[in-house]
Amino acid sequence: MTDNLLASQAKAARDASIQLANLPTEQKNQVLDTVANHLRRSTKKILQANQLDQEAGQKMVETGKLSSSAYKRLLLNEDKIEQMALNMESVAQLPDPVGQIQQATRLDHGLDLYQITCPIGVLLIIFESRPEVVVQISALAIKSGNAVILKGGSEAQHSNQVLAEVIWEALEQFDFMPNGAINLLNTREEVSQILQMSECIDLIIPRGSNALVQHIQAHSKAPVLAHADGICHVYLDESADPQKCEEIVLDAKLQYPAVCNAMETLLVHQNTPEELLAKILLKLQDAQVELRVCPVTKERLKHVASLQVMDAVEEDWSTEYTDLILSIKSVSSLQEAVTHINSYGSKHTDSIVTENEEHAEWFMNQVDTASAFWNASTRFADGFRYGFGAEVGISTNKTHARGPVGLEGLVIYKFKLYGQGQGVDRYEGKKFLHEAIEGP
């Protein structure tokens, strides 16, 4: 796409964002339900496009251009397409985040100030592998009144294109939906160009590898909402229930190891029974997980002849594997576990398994993370599971939005002041009321 065409597309998104910001809730929900129906009717066409991506992806894996975990993330089936449709419908059922009064203050009689939520504007979402992101982001953008420009990875280009086309076909049925509401970029060159168009882009959200995130942050002129690596921890406290330990650890690592909320490091209190630890690690080994252990853990388990482990190195503690690899470290205390997480973690999701409520609360308060769990798998860190309908991404930032970002992370606010002709000069030497009031 030429610079002029790309600039026109960005301007169309900017113009569309103004109209989208003022759509009634009922109209937005109607669009979402219609897109869901179009997805179901287009299942065969979507799977045919995804098959092309699978065939190309297999060759990329063979030549080392695509990891096996990334390949797994691009695969679609009928169940995933149905889930996309359900995501659309679930977002339609959520409360509208736009137009919510966050604060109302009477400055004086006849002078009322309201802080009210409004859309951010134009979002640029850059992601890798997972084509269902096209649908998830579109649903959240429509409901939150934002225009969106999407750029997926080349490994899923056929799937991304057909999903965008299905959405466009649904939007065309509604006269009130502006052109430029949902946009799709195709090349890296287009991304490089649009990153410089800060006048048209209000927020950039990269979803993918740490390298992708760092590249976007280094080359963007617009604000970036992103997460670093998903280095998630599970800590087995000395008072942990054995059954809970086993289920949580196996789920956190095996349920879907190729995603950012999978466990990458298992921390184990040194008083955890060796039989329990050996049982869990043997089950992980049976599931083809490569085990990288600290010297203390290796010494504790040296009598388990059938257990095969590797020596962990310093780099392992700060590595996101997104694969069947797990690092394991023994710690002497709850404090040491939290210190390790705060030193090596990525502020994504961390969990403690314990029957000690005091330990659990201390852990969740002290650990520097977007999602802190007690007796639950890290895999619960997900916008859909949190009840957001879907998520635009997971943020490890500490500004604007943190953790799984749903509708509430796609709105900002504006101040509306309702007066009756007042000027500031009349308040010289006079106090404002500053009274909390109800909404209009």
C-alpha cells in the first residue's frame, strides 16, 4: 500500500472513531450479534483459508522460520470458530463502558462538573499467530466505540483476511456503521509507516513476542500499551494441599503451554515432601516436559532414578519458554519466593498454593504482578475467563490498564461542565461548593 493510501486509511479510521464514539448501545449490540451469525455461516470458508496457513506454517516450522508453539496458535477448527461467535455475543451482553459517570461535582449552583467515560479513538493492534484475535479485538472495539487497525502475522495471513472480510460483510448491513471502523494491514512496511502517524493513532497494543513489543515501543510515536514476557510462577508453600499442588501445577504448564499465562517457573518450599514433588515432576516428564532444576532440587530428588533433569542456569529464571520446558527452584521461605518472583518475573501472573490464609494474603499483596492468585492455575489470567467477553491483550503496565484488558481498558474519560454563563472572574475570593451530586 502506498503512503497516500495508508494515510487515507488511517484518516478513515480517525473519522470513523468520531461516529463510533456516539453510537447507542443497542446499535452496537445489534452489530455484534450479526457478526456472530456471519462467523457461524462462514465456518467452511474460514477453515479453508486456515488450511492454507497451516500448510505454509508447516514449511516455516521445518525451515526454522516459525516455532512449533507459534504454529499451534494459528490453528483453527469448528470449536474455535464457535468460540469466536460466542465471544461476540458475550461482549454484546456486557454493560456499555461508554458514557459512565465516574464522578459528579457541583462547583456552584448552576455549575456542575461530570467526569464521563469515552472511547480512546483509534487503536492499532499488532499481533502474531492467533487469527481469532481479529474477532476478539473487533468485538471489543465495536462495543467500546473505537476504530481499530489490525496487523496480524504473515503466518496467519489467509485466516486474518477472511475473518476481516466476514466482519466487513456484516458491518455493511448497517447504515450507521462508518467505513473505516475495522481495518486490516498486510505488510510490515505498512506497520513501519503507520507507526509514524501519531496524529491518527491514539493507542498501540502489540500482542506477541518480547522482541515485537520492544520494536514497537522503540519505533512508535504514539502511546504503547503492552506486556513483557509472560514469565508466570507457581509457588508451592510448605502448607500446600498435595492434591491442589498436583492439579494446579499440571494445569498451569500442560493445559496450553504455548500461551503467555502458562507457568514457566515452579517455586517449591524446601519442606515440601519429596514424594509429592517427585510425583508431580514425573507426571510432567511423562507429558514430555523438559525439567531444568536448581542444585538444591536436584540433590533432593537424586534418589528418584526414573526422573531425568537438566541443570538450570541463570538465564532460565528470566525466560518465557511457551513450550514444554519448566524451570524448578527450591526456596527456604515465602519471602524468598516473592523476592525471586519480583526479581525475575514479568509482572504478568503468579500463584501461591497454600492452606495458610495469612501466607496467601501476604503473597498476593507483596508480589509485583498484574494478577495474583491463591490456589488457582495461572491459566485463569484471561479476559474471557475474567468475564470481560474477550480481551484486547494482557498489560503488565502500571498506567491506564493492567492485566487482561477488556472494555474498561479501551475507554478514557472527558470532563463535561454544565454552566449558566459563569466566568472565572466572579469566583475571585469566593469558595467553590465542591459537593458530590447525582448524575444528570
